Amino acid sequence: MTRSLAGLAIGATFAVAVLVGVAVPGIVRAQLPSCEFRTLQPNDERRLVASARSAFPPGLEAFVTHPCRNGSSAIAGVVTEHIKESNGVLHWWELSCRRDNEDWKCDPAEFKQFVNTTLLIRGRPRRVAISFGKVATLSQVRQSSSDAINLYLDPASHVRPCSSGVNESRWAIIRARDKLPGPKKPIYVELSVDADVNSVMLSDIDVEIRLPRNSGAVSNPATACFYELVVIT
């Protein structure tokens, strides 16, 4: 097990979703906050790290990400240094915080993991970079990511919207419009595991594919549905 700061940008990137993600029926929308300043004063940053540190395991370095100040209020994320396990998985903790005047208040810390791996996609090996949470196992992460990517790339696939408010033809429109990265670039994926479904966000194209599980940890691509993410700036 090794400690690393090299993965800090990974945590910083995914921390944005914690701060700005908002879900609505049919289409998932994320709105980026407007900021007068995207930095914190040194004393303010020290107070923020001190407030957040108690939520993390002891002995880990903590860093501020994506600060946003408007008048006397502010929001920001805090992530810890990244620990690399023997199987290549990086893990860290992160949380989001806000203040109205002087005192920072932080949400509970979330345990995050990340792995660069190779999956068999449409019969060919592809590099896939996967972010996932605490409850998912590496084998579950690899299988669900492979299922979702193969489903998106299958020209014969038809995936229904997760909400009845979206036209059934939307899947074909998205697939024709939004292409995953070429073979020389990694595909970026975020995976979450709920009580009965594995959710795979194809981060390069902002499409989430939900794979219900029939039994245990086994997902079923035949019953999948999708959400589309729209970023409003």
C-alpha cells in the first residue's frame, strides 16, 4: 500500500458532482455555480481544512478543491491524499462544505476508489478508468462497466429511458450523436451500487446506464435503462 498525491486531480474532478449535481425526472441535470472568486483566503482555507479533517481517518493529508466564493458565502470540496493498494486501486475520502459567514459546515465524508484497467469491449481490449464507491467490489466494477460500455456500442441495442417522460427514440439519437473516445484514449466511467441496481455513468458523454440486478451482485443488461446528463453553464 502506497500513498500518492498523483491521483489528486481524480478526486478533484469527481468532487464537482458532489457540489453541483441535481437530478430531475427523465434527464439528470447539473448546473455549474456562478462564482465571484474561485479561490479562498489563506485563513479561510485553513479553517475549512480544520473543519473537514475530523471527518477523515487520522494521519491523512487534506486538500481543498473547487472553491467558490460569493460575497460572504462560499462552497468548496476537500479531498485526502490517495492511497494505492496492491491491486492497483486508488482510494481516498472526500466531502463538500459550505459557509454563510465564518463557520464552515461539511457533509459526511465519502469513501472513493479509482482504477485504471483493461476490459474486453466489442471483442477488443480497451483501457477504462473507473471511479467507484465503498460498497462495490473490483470484479463487480469491471463487469458492470464492461456491460454498460458494450451495451452503448452495440448497434443493435435498444435501451429504454429510466423515466416515462423521455421519448423512446432518445437512445438512438444519443448513440448517433455522442461517441466514446477512440481506441488510443481511455473511457472514463463512474459506478455506484444501490440496493438492487448498478449505475454506470459514461463520463465522456454524460450518459448514465442503470443495470438492475437479478440476484446478488449480477447485473442484467437486458433490463437496463438510461438517463442523460445536461450541463447548464
